[in-house]
Amino acid sequence: IIAQQAAKDGLDKKGETAALLSLSRLQLLEQAASESYLKDRKATEVELKAEYDTQVAALPKTQYKAHHILVKTEAEAKDAIERIRKGQKFETVAKAMSLDSSGANGGDLGDFFAPAAMVKPFGDAVIALKKGEMTPTPVQTEFGWHVIRLDDTRETSAPPFDAVKERVEQIVQAKKFKAYGDELLQALDQLNGWP
């Protein structure tokens, strides 16, 4: 009743409400088009296996576990490295100097991570280390200066196909619908004489 009254009052044609209604309409139509297009285009077992293999190939082969110390300046990072070289424990120096929340945990970054999950200079520095090593010089990122110690590595293993089959099917179907959208766009471009 309230929605009907709002429409009678013309609120469905005013400002942000009109834009949101239009956007919702487009989203619902796109969802309906997706369901209609994909109804007779179910992913085959061959397509699913191929996509699974593609996804597995893109996974990082190695994950890393590390501690770090984050400070504002290169001089502070060099001081941290020197303290550790002179015998202070990495964790003690991290608690005393690190600016981020990991400092309270002695610089522990938590669970294993893929280098790509970190900012590039950090990820690159971790990859270059051997287990137990610390960066010999500070590493600069957009967050500040880091001293990094690599604690451990482990090889990653892909989940079994059957465990992720449903998610892989979603990826395949999404790619099929995107290709359909690309075809429509290309046809429109050709109709309009665009390259």
C-alpha cells in the first residue's frame, strides 16, 4: 500500500529513487537474460575439467609465512636490522618498533599467504628469502619500510575437482554469458559502423 501511494505521489520518478528503480530493472532483466541464455547451454564435463585445470594452473605454487617490522623511515628499518644482528630477538624489536597491529604479536603476519596477496615489493622480497632469513636491507612499500623474516614455506595443493565442481560450473557459465554479451556488443558496434 505504501509503495502504491509513493508511486501515486510521483516518487518513482524523482531523483535517486528513479535512478535506483531503473538500475534494479536493468539488473533483473540481465539476470533473466542470463537464465534464459544459459538454460540450454549447461557446462559440459570437458568444459568443467578445462576450467578447473586453468584455475589450478593460476594458483600460486608456494605459500609463505613471515614476520615483519613496519616503520616510517629507512633509518628506523636499518636500526631494527642492526638490533637484530646484534642479538635482539626479531619479535622483541617488532613489539618495540612496528607501527602496524602485527607488532603486538612480535611481527607475526598470521597464516600462510601468497606473495601476490601482498604489495609487490613485499611479495618480491619474501620470494627472495630462504627459510629463516631476514631481509638484509629495508624494503619500501606504500605503507612504509619493512624488515621481513621468512619463517616457513609450503607447497600449495589444489582442492579436488569434485569439491569445487559447483564453483567451477559458475565460472564457466559466467564466461559463457560474458561471451554472449561481448557478441551483442560487437554486433552493435558493427551496426553502428564502429571498428
